[in-house]
Amino acid sequence: MPTPDAPDLAPAGRRLRLSVGAAVALGLIVLSAAVGWGILRGQASPADVVPVEEDAQAGATAGLYVHVLGEVENPGLYVLESDARLVDALAAAGGTTGAADLTAVNLARPLSDGEQVIVPPKGTATAGDATRPAGDGLVDLNSADQAALEGLPRIGPALAQRIIAWRDDNGRFRSVDDLLAVPGIGEKLLAGLRDLVRV
């Protein structure tokens, strides 16, 4: 029996035990929730991975669409690697026929998406005709060789070489205005070429 001047410690001890019990219970609830959340996330992850794999597979099929016509064994539309060159397009089309004029095409030229390649028969092509529709009369900046470029007004050997070098370094000309990026070609020279060339 407690003495009159000693405090009663029973209620404080009871409160301490209740607080510890509540803390332990709360910890177990939080731990259970965390484990449950982790399990749910683990179950959802396979479904989340499928679109990523599909996107990767779709990206693997991306490439250049090139239409190959003329003196090739199998004319048609081909999907090539993004770094393909004209020789790759001709190989995809089964190679050239015996009548093909390979002097009219630059086999080493890089290709661009959406381009059309025409391999002319011997005796019918002039330089730079490899991707030019018949009767066009314009010099194609993306396929013309040095001789064809030198046939343009005020384009000499050095400037023709710079045009070809720019094309080799940067890919296809997207517009005639891209000629302004070639060293030595300004607005005045471009104005004189605009109606004589195409891309």
C-alpha cells in the first residue's frame, strides 16, 4: 500500500506501455503498407515494360525509304539503313542490268529518306541525271557530278568541288537555298542558279 507522501506510478507506467505498443503497431502498419506497395509495383512492372520493348523494336525498323527505278533487276521501294549509300540501294534492288550506265550515278553518294534513284541505260544519260525525271532539264544538286555542276553559269571546278564536298559532309540539299551554306556562293550567285537547279 503506497504511503501518503509517495506518488502513484501505476498510471504513468500504463501510459508508457500503451505508447510503446501504439508505436510498435504503427511501425508494423507502415512496414506492411510498404511491403504491399512494393509487391503491387513488382506485379505492375512487366506490363509497363512491354511498350518500351515495342518502341525499341519499332525504332530498329526505322531507316531510309528509297525508290529505285531504271536499269535495276528489281525496281521498287526499299527500306535501307540510315547510313546507306547509293550502292546499297542498287544492291537491294538486285543489282543493275547489263544496260545500266554506271557512269551516270555516284555509287558512293549518301542517301536520304524519301529520295528516288533512277539508273539510266547506256547512251541516254548526261552527268547528274541519276535522280532527275526525264524532260526536267534542271541539274539535281543531290546527284550531279562535278561536270554537271561546272555546266552551270559561274560555277568553276573549285566551286563545283565545294558543292560536292558540302553534300558529302552534310547529306542532301533540302532546298536550293542550302547553296548559301557552300563557301563562295552568295545571294547574287544563288539568284542566277535558282531556275537552273533543283533538289
